[in-house]
Amino acid sequence: MSRAAAGPRVEVAPDAEALARLAAAHVARRAATAASAHGRFSLALAGGSTPRRTYQLLAEPPHRE
């Protein structure tokens, strides 16, 4: 059964930094999987200051690779 069929998974982070790290790791995993399977990965990004730390983490190792 796929994750989508099982429903969404909820993760609770203790603070904003931990949430940004969880989100960056999730995006990086999905990007790697999609790029491997399809040769590319697309992502629509939100504006504003809320996701800023996640984007910073995605631009740094190990997520950048």
C-alpha cells in the first residue's frame, strides 16, 4: 500500500528550526527519488518568511547534493 493510500502522516516538531530541518529532509528525499525515477524534480515554492529557513537548509549540504 502506498503512503498516499494510507493517508497523510503527521509529524510534530518541537520548534521552528526542527520543523525546517524535517521539511528540508523531506523535500530532499522526494527530489532524489523523483530525479532518479524520472530524470527531474519540480517544486513550487511559497513566498514570505515562514519557509525561509527550510530554503536555506535546502541550499546547503547535505540537502543541496
